[in-house]
Amino acid sequence: MLARMADPSLTTELGRVLVTGGSGFVGANLVATLLDRGCQVRSFDRAPSSLPAHPRLEVLQGDICDTGIVAAAVDGIDTVFHTAALIELLGGASATDEYRRRSFAVNVGGTENLVRAAQRPE
């Protein structure tokens, strides 16, 4: 983990934070670090969270391809860290067409959904 921030204004400047892919390896570590630094965090992932309950942590389970749930995920959020992705570590020629379609939908379409939802006026 990173060292605690010395300047508390750096934490408050982030406001309420959304971490997409908050149950993944990178996302879960980012959530833990943000909580350690005093941030209010919403973790968003289609997989259940393995993070322990925390008073500054809200967990939202859903699919980033669903525009409605993405809109709910960004509601009231000041800062977004987008770590959600569908990756096949072995990939290459062994990846199926279905996997390629789904990964494009998540990695490209999900990112587009997130950007559009975050740009909506409050």
C-alpha cells in the first residue's frame, strides 16, 4: 500500500470517488488505498465484492454495459477511477468469437457508457 497522504486537502479534493472494477485486483487495491486515505468510495463491479465492510465504502453490483446502472453508479460522484475491464490472460488465438464480442462490449462499450453518464448534467 502507499503511504498515507500528508496533505488532507489532497483527499478532500477527490470528493466522492467511484472505482469501476472495484472487485478486481487493481480496483480492490485502489479502493483499499482510497479508504486508508480517508476517501468516501463507491465500488462498482459485476462481481461480488470481497472487501470488508467499511463506513466510507458503498458497494454497487452491476454490469458496466447497462446504461441505467452506470448512471446510478456515477450519481453524486466527483472523481472516477475506471479499472473495469474484461481480460483473458491467455487470449490470443484461443479466445473465442463470443469472448471477443463480450470483451469489446465491456471494454469499449462500458467505457463509452461511463463517459456519457459522467458527462450528464446533474
